Amino acid sequence: MNKSNDSHLNKEQIYKAMIDESELLSSEREHLSGCSECRAELEDFEKDLKLLGQTAERFVPLPKNRMVLHEKAGKNSLFGWRTSFAAAITILFFVITMHSDSMKLLLSNKTDVANSELYSEDILMTEVNNLVENSLPAKHLFISREEDTDYDEDFIDFVVPSVDDELLSVAVKGGNVSC
Amino acid sequence: MHLPNQEKYPYSGQDRKSQTVILAEMAVAGNTNAFDQLADLYYNTVYKMVYYRIRSGMDAEDVTQDIFIQVLKNIKNLKDFSLFKSWLFSIAVNKVRDFQRKKRFTSFFGVFSGKDAESEQENEHEAGAESGPLESVIRQNFWKQFEAILNRLSYLEKEVFLLRFIDQLGIKEISTALKKNESTVKTHLYRALKKIRDDGSVKELLKENMP
């Protein structure tokens, strides 16, 4: 890329010069200032881009509407402030109302349901306990006299003796089962 | 209410810069008239900058208005008023990009495409009525070729090229507007120039559209 004073600048150096001449080496800068050919190439490219800018500017249509700044900005912020304030108040009101009503309803419902469930469970458990203690109805207990009996385990063993395992196995082997 | 009028401010670059600083300071102090003058001063520059990128007059007006509304809202946050133009262009670049994203999104889902085409036709018709049918055809042809040239560049190459050679911003201003360092700007500009110069498309475009 290093150029001697008498060799022309290449395309890359011309682009560099277009962007910022100080990007060139001092020898390149020196050449550019003295060489009419390189200067013409650079100026030609610069002229093209300047013309492109001018043509683009010429072809931009004129704006049709007046710009409204303060009204729009003011209106927007005022409208935004009012709307958001009203929306916040409304939402707050609904939230408080709904929350308090639903909480009340929920709490009252909850206690009612809990109480009724406890009550029905109590009734059920009383019936179950009664059935465990006295499997027969009261009049049948009276007939069977079971209501007065208080059998202990010794009595039950006496009435229904437990089966001796050894005797039972012998009896099974012999093919006789006797009680 | 503003009526864009470029001729109203025939300032040179330095005058315009000092005028901008004074107006911006007054606008931040709450002077709405100063802000109106500042908007008038830059309206045409910004409107054209937007038009080069989206090539629809109606959309360019809307986007330009959005840009100035954002400027109005945020000018108090600008620390150095001498950087106003770069700051304005950074807002404009972002707004245009947002607009292009939205447009791509809506056209992808086919929303408003009919309405857009209709309004664009109306816009072109009005432009044609203003300048004559031949001028209208030349104009349309120019923008088609202009778009074809830019489409060969990457997003950053395109943006840097437009800012430098069409919007006439300096390297430093581009660097501030795009929040990229100067060497990155120069690299992208170099690549853009190489692509544009090598295929001779600019010369061809100018040959066809010279009066």
C-alpha cells in the first residue's frame, strides 16, 4: 500500500482520502496534493456523491401537513394522566369491593361447611361406636341377655378352645380330623 | 403549529450551531416559542433524513413529528447543546428503525398492507399532481434505483453512508449519533464506498436522472 511519490494512488487509497485525508500516509498525502490525475479521480468521486445527495434532496416531496408539537405532546400526556388515574381508581375500587365481598362470602361459606361437616362426622362416629359396642339392637340384646354379659378371654377359650397345631398336623397326616 | 420553512433560516453552519445552542437553552428554560423556532430550524433536515430512509411522504411526516415530540420531552436531559444536531439525529435514526421494524412486522402479518398501499398511491398521485406526470415517473425511478444501491449495503454501512454523503454529517457527528467510535464509522464508510464505487451504480443513476 505504500506508494512512492510518482506512482498513483489505488482505489483503496482514494476511498480512504474520501473519508478522511489524514488516514493516508504522509507520502500518499504529498502525492495526492501534487498529482492532478489522482486529485481528479478523488474529486470526480466526491462530485458524484455530492450530486447524488443533491438529486435525492430534489426528489423529496414537500411535507403537506403542519407539525403539531405542544398540543399533541400536552394532549397525550394529559390524556394519559387522566386515563391512567381513572383506570387506576376504577380498578382499585373493583378490587377492594370484589376482594371484601368474596372474602366475606368465602369465610362464611367456609365456616358453615366446616361446621356442618363436623356435625355429620360426629353423628356418624357415634353410630359407628354404638354398632361396635352393641352389634344387636337393644331389644335383641335383652332377649339374648348379652347386655348383661361381660365375657373375658378365659371364658371364650373355655367355650372355644384354641386348636393345638401339633395335634392338627398329625390328624391331617393320618387322614382323620376329629374335634 | 409550525409551517416548515427552510428559507426562513439561511444560516451558515457556524451561525446555525450558535443559534441552536441559544434556542435550546431557552427551550430548556421553558420558552415554548424558542422550541418552536428550534423545530422549524431542523424540520426540513429531519424530514428529508427520514424520507431518504422510508421513502413515503406521509410516513416521513408522522415519524418527523414523533422525533420532535421526543426531542421536546427529552431536551432537558441534553447536557451539551453544541451536540444538539448529533443528538437529534440519534433520535431520528432510532425512530426510523422503530418505524421500519413495525412496518416489517405489520407487513409480515398482512396487517394494514392494503391501507398502506392505498395511502402510498394517494401520496404518489399528489406528488405527481404537484410536479407533473413525467417528473413523477422520474422521481419514482430515482428512488427505486436509490433503494437498489442501498440494498447492497449492510444496515450500518447504509446508515453511515446516508449520514455522511446524503445528510452531510461529519464523522464526529455520525460517531455521536450512532454511538460508535470514529474508526468503526470510517471502516463502515470505507466498505460502503468500495461497494458503491466498484459497481458503478451511482454514475449510472446520476446519468439517468440528470436534468
